[in-house]
Amino acid sequence: MEILLTLFLGQPLWMWLTFLAIVIGLLVLDLGVFNRDDHVIGVAESLKTSALYITLGVAFGGFVWWQLGTEPAAQYLTAFVVEKTLALDNIFVIALIFGFFAIPAAYQHRVLFWGILGVIVLRGIMIGLGATLVEQYHWVLYVFAGFLILTGIKMLFAGGEEVHDLATNPVVRFLKRRLRVTDEIHGHGFTVRRPDPATGKLIRYATPLLLALIVIELADLVFAVDSVPAVFTITTDPYIVYTSNIFAILGLRALYFALSASLRRFAYLKYALSVLLVFIGSKVFVADLMGWDKFPPVWSLGITFAILTAGVAYSLWKTRGDAGSPPPSPETDTASEIR
């Protein structure tokens, strides 16, 4: 039993195993019990599932408080809120990808589920590397902070929404050149065996579901470039960084099916995200100027909530006449380009 007390990335091994057991249990229940059969997930089901994930994520903050104390718990909750909010942009990209590849609503949950497994691994690698860099080279925190400030300023003064043209995306074009892709969806399968037109032998083809999964994973990797440094400026504890990341993403993927129908209502939230990134990045420099060991976690949590609450309220007020408008979607005919 002594091995369970061995420190791994700053915390006892049993704490890491407890977290992983919770995540694995949730994923097994998700696909093996609640979503065993493919079906369209409605808004009500999406909200209930998301509420469950949010409750579990916040409750895990209680576990962090019990084991590590008040300050780490405040850092965890701040990181959890920041990660969930920064990932909102990911929802629009996911909706765009599903539209481009013409993925039926009944199979979208399955793609997102397997995408979570990739996120767990990729985020773990990125956070492990980040923790090693910060431990050996403390000045990397200032690089992270400066990057966040510049990113926030760029988002704040961006002239308009970026145009996402997946048809010309180099990753999509590379996949279409390198993989045999079927013309149609084959149930919820990511691959299917079909006769080779030249030889008649059965060979493995990718389906549009596999392409969508790969592109979503790569998109999440891009978003992680912003989100992971943001959490490292809140805390350098890999355990808090990783657990807050995964709990936030688990809940957000569940919320996708509700938010994707009302993305227009959050059109102005990006300005709050911009201010939030600038605030998170500036905390490192403010703490140094004030002679603090670190920016007070409770203040950080309160200011984060204030910024996001103001952003959500302003966005809902500005779009109050658009409640019945359909969500933005890509041109459906571009889906034929993968055929």
C-alpha cells in the first residue's frame, strides 16, 4: 500500500488514481449505459447531463479542499471556471465540423465521446511538459502570462468573426488525400470494410465520422495552446491543472447539444473572454509588483466570476431579440467536397 502514497507530479499516487477512476466510471456510464443506443440528444437531456458534470466538477473541488486546503481549492475552482469558459469557442468549431462532414445528430455524441479519450491523453502530455518547464525554468510563467495578455488584446480588438473554411483547411485536404473515405455514413462506425474497385478485395475505408473525430481532436489541441498556459498562471500544481481541465471539458461536451442551438445568444461573450485572458496573464506581473508570493486565489476566483457574469449578462441583453433565431451553420453543400 505504500506505493499509493508515492508522490507523482507533486501529489500522492492514490489521488491521481481516484480522479482517473471517477473519469473512467463516468465514461463507462455515459456510453455503456445512458447512451448505449444512438439517438438525437435533446436540449433537456443535454442540460441534465451537463448539470450532473458541473455538479461533479464542483464537488471535486470539495475533495481538493479536504485533501489540500482552502487555497488549492480556490485555485481549482478558478481554473475549472476559466477552462469551461475558454472552451465555449470550441463549441462553434465542433458545430462547424459536424456540419461540414454532414454528421447526423444521432452519431454526434459518439464522436464527442471518443474525442474525450483523446483529450485526456493529449492534455495530460501538454500539462506534463508544461509542469516540467515551469519547474525547471520559472521564467516560462512570464512567457505564458505575456502570451495570454497579447491573445486577449488581439481578441478584444479583432475586427470581426474569423471565417472558418474547412474546405481549404490543410489538415482536411491532407486527410482526404491520404485516406480512403466512403461517400456515405455507415452507421456509427469510424471505419468500414468495402471492396477495392480495382482488385475486388475487401479493404478498410474511413468514414466521415473518423475525419470529423480527427479534426475535432486537432481543434482541441489548438484551443489547449491558450487554455493550458492560462491555468498555469493560476496554479503550477499539475494535479489541479489537469483535473480542472478534464472536468471542464467533460461537462462542456455534454452541454454542446444545448448550446449549439443558441450560439447567437453568446455572440458578445468573446469580449469577456478577452478581458479574462488579460486579467489572468497580468496576475503574474501584479503579484511581483505588489511583492506577493502569488495573486490571492480567492480574489482571482471572485474577479473571474465577475468578468464572466458581466459578459454573459451583456451578451444575453444585446441578443435578446435573437432568441428564436437559428444558430449559425456552415454551408451544407460543402459536405459533398469530402465525397
